[in-house]
Amino acid sequence: MSAARPLRGRSLPRGETARRAERAGGAAQTNPGTRRPVPAAARLAALGAAVMAAVMAASAPESARAQSQAAPGSIYTCVDDKGRRLTSDRPIPECVHKEQRLLNRDGSLRNVVPPTLTSDERADKEAAERRAAEARAAQQDAIRRDRNLLARFPDLAAHERAREAALDPVRTAIRNSENRLRALQAERKPLLDEAEFYPNRPLPPKLRGQLDANDAATEAQRALVATQAAELERINANFDAELERLRKLWGGALAGSLGPLPVLPPSARPASATTSTRR
């Protein structure tokens, strides 16, 4: 038979209504195993501790995590600062600053746990790794440049054609400047002839202005010729350095094994007196 239910409108015993209301209000705040209420402050504290532990574990160095976690079924061994050999089934605190050998149960080496680095040691290690990465990248660039050089210039004739193509525009500019200088000299001659009529007198303003303009134009053209001559030397110096490198590469030298290729910028003059000056 089913349990008898109270009739509609029948009053409950004293205190029963309060107990039922307390159970109904605390049902959502109880622990399923014990059915006891869990205070909200305790739940928040537990959640905060779990989050903090996760953040600390993620930010810890790899070596520190390796030494703080014991590998199951393994043996840690090291020699401490006093020369004693220590053995444990978990990372050894006395050797946290040293390498620890991680052995299997049969005594064979499983791994070597690196020491926990200080902040300065970690910074030095990261700097060394960056330098090594930069050196590897520079070596790859050197290999790529040498291979490109061989592809562009498979023989001496190809290199000479490229040299002549680079020199021709500068040679043309020099010829134009030299022609302009000759024209300025021709323009200056009648001006000087006219100036002879004023041996002991100031020259007329117009004549003086024409002579000054001719002087300024002549000086500008001479400076331009000097700049163009320096550019010829620079181009030849770069092609000479390139040719020296190519001869080694054609002879069997490995790409990337010859060091950096010296290249003069456009504004620089070659310092060596032995530089080729083809014109």
C-alpha cells in the first residue's frame, strides 16, 4: 500500500514547514555525496587556487617542471656538492642546480634532467640561442646568394657582359659632361675677348654676370665628371670582387663557404689603388 498523504487543507506539525523550506532552498547548494551545503566562499577559494596553480604550472620553466614531477617507475641519481651520490624515486632537491640522471628500473639511462636555471642563466641561454639562430640565417642567406650568383653568371663571358652593361650608362654620362665642358670653354672665349677692352676698369654688369655663370657651370660639370669617374671605379670594384668569388665557385668551392661578399655603396670610393678602372 502506498503511504498515506495528508489531506488538502490539513495543517503540518509544528516545525515541519520550516524544515521542508530549508531543504528545498539548500538543494541547489549541496554536495551530491554528502548532501551537505557547500558555502559559496569556500567554492570561490577552491576555484581561485585551481586557477593559480594552472597559471604557475604554465609559466614555470621546462627544466623546473621536469625536476618537480617524478617520472613513474624511474630512479633519479646525482652527485651533490659534497661528492655524495644521491638516489631517489623523485627529483633530488640537493641537485636542483645540477644535471640529474633519470634511470630505468634496470639501471639503464632513460633521460638527463637539466638543471633549473636562474633568471640570469635563462637570459644568457636565450641570448645564445638567438645568436645561433641569426648565424644559421646568415649562413642560409650566403648559400642562397652564391647560388644566385652562379645562376646569373655561369661563365666569364656572362659576367663581362653584365659589367659592360653596368658601365655603359656612366660612360655615356661622362661623355656628355665632357662635351658640355668643351661647349662652356667655347662660350667663354668671346667673353674673355670682350673683357680685354676693360683692362683697368670694372667689367660691365652684364659681361661680369655672363663670366660668373660660365665659371659656375664649368665648376658644376667638373664636379659631375669626378662623381661619374668615382662611380665607374665603384662598379668595377664590385664586379672585380664578384669575379674573384665566382672563380672560386667555378673552381668547386661550396656555396656559402666564402664569407660575405664586399660591396661598395654608390657614394663610396674604393680605397685600393689596384682597383680596375675600365672606361
